[in-house]
Amino acid sequence: MKSKSIYDKKAIILDLDFAEINQYNLDDILSTNRLLNEISANQTLILLTQNTIQDSEKMLNDLNIKTGYLIAESGAVTLNIATRKVIFESFLSSEFTLRLTNKCIWNNLNFSINTKENHTFPWIINNWIIRKYKSNLSRLFHLKKNELLNTTNIKSCIENNQIYSCEVYFLDKKESDKEANIKNLIKDLSSFEKANYFTYKSSLYISNANATKYDSIKKLFKQINLDLNKDTIYLGIHQLTPELCKHCYFSALTKYVIDSSDTELTKNSDTISGGESSWINWLYDNSHLWIEDNNEHLNKLLSRGLTTSLSARDIQAISAGITKYLRVSLSNKDIFRESSRSEKIFKSLFKNKGRNNNILVIAFWPRQISAVLKYLDRLKNE
């Protein structure tokens, strides 16, 4: 018999970089491990990353993640974590990859080719460049045996492998020079064949035109019968997929993602302030969204503040399911009171600078509306 739980078929999508998580201290690694396993036990966990499938699977093993879905290589491959079977995959054409590598060599750009066979083939590994590079390329130190030394090696690699993605590394000291060089390379390649381009830090990730993270999510949701607009919480932790931020039921972005992108928060977005692992706290602070039968936590959050001037129209929008969150102003007593992490109040920083920083944004699912309305009714009568 189908469960009546408000948590039927909900998905938590985390847009992240495993290389960044790998740099966490031991406490944060253990917290990440515990959180991801708790989410996957309660809901559908979906991890999005630009990392290779090989590096991603290694992190899944290290974190002991048993269930959920992984979309790696910027959307090129979708993996069922429980079975470790590939569900969807897309490849770059041999002709496009050859043109890309030729352009890189001509413009003195370092690059890597990532294949289905779980191999990464880097172009002439330069240890000095790896050490000085703005992003983490330490994994290339371990790929000396796959090094591409000449165009003959490159052609052989392309002809004998199915290629998920390519990475191009830009060493420019000035950010403006890097952006211009990335733009020029994309322009040159776009005149030959369409592809999916994703920039993160000082790297350009290239995959099949039909293999974006958003496209892969849509295909996956169709297969597992989920509705992106109704069933999904999206967190942009290290990276941002704007379409997901826009179309998911509710989203939250780290301050790093907001500062490093031109995309503005939607009306159904929250800001995750704090350090590199603050997203972990955010998910625990909002555990009523993903832990079964955790309305008690929602009621605790609601009881800690006083709402700011909600009109009858605002309340009607909540009742009709149009508004997906409630803004609650916190009292000084609650803000400075010592509390455990599960009870800790998250002080949200909204996109509008004029707003009070002591605002708690509480998202809720449609079936939790009654609890919110009861709280508002109680406030009205106090």
C-alpha cells in the first residue's frame, strides 16, 4: 500500500565538486558521510558533479554511499549508485574531440580526455604547471602512464575509446584574460559542432551537447517518476545549474556559488552563509524537508520567531500553495541562545541587502501547509 507520507518520492539534488569535499578536515568528512547516508536512507539522493566517473566513484566508496544517483562529467554519464550500473551516457564525437585537441595544442593549452573505460588521458604532464595551477590537478600526478606525448598518441586515444568529456586548463594570471581565452575557444569550436560547455574555476569542461546536468536530471526524473517542480530541493554547493535553481520546488545556494556566478536568486531560493561545509548545517537545520515524520522540527523552527507583517493576501498565497516558504523574524533571545545543531537557528542572508539578517527562511512541502497556518493563526490570536 502506498505511503501517505509527505516525503513520498522527494529528491535532494546536491551540485558539488568531490575534489573540494576531499579537502575537508576529518570532522567535516565524517559529517558529510553521515548526512549523505541519512538523506539516501530517507529520500532520493542525487549528486551532480563535473568530476570524472572514476574519481566520483572513488569518493562514493570513501564516503560509503550505497544508494541514490550520480550524474558525473557535467552530465555525460548517469549512474545508479546502488547497482553501479550506467543508466544514461553520451559521448563526444571523434571528429569534434580531434578538432578540440588540435585547437588546444595550437593555443598552448593543457587538456585531458576522459573515456568510458574509466581512463583519463592528459596532454604532456608538467609537474610545475600542476603545482601552480589555480585549481586542484593533483590527480594528474597519478596518470603518468596515460600521458599523451604527441598527436599520434592523441589520434590513437580518440580512435580506440568512447569519450565522455574533455577538460581544458587555463593558466592565465588575469581573470579577464582567462575569460577571453575560454570565450574564444568556445567560439571556434561552436562553428564546427555543438557541445555542452561548463566553466568551473580555471577549467573548461566539455561534453556532448545533449549531456547537460539539467538534461540528465530531466531524463532521470522521467524514468524514476519524479516531478522536478514539485518533488525537489536543489543545493548549489560548489557549482550552479541555473535551470535547476529556477525549476526546483525550493533551492539554496552557498555564498561562494552566488558570488562566483551572475545568476540571481529566485523567489524560492535561500542563501547558505558560513564556511565551506555550511551546507551540511543548512540541511540539518531544514531536516523537516527530508527526514520522515519530522514535523516536530518544523514546529520548533516556527515557534522561535515572530512573522513580519503578513497580509491576508500573503496568508492566502500560503494556503493555496503558491508560496513555498515563510520568513520569520527572530528574537534576540533566540539568536544568541546556545543550542545543538539539530535545533540551531540558521540566520539567512537574502539577496536584498536591505533585509534584516536575522531572518529565518522556512521552506515547507504542500502537506506541511496546515502546520504553518496553525502557527500563523496562533500568532494572530496572541
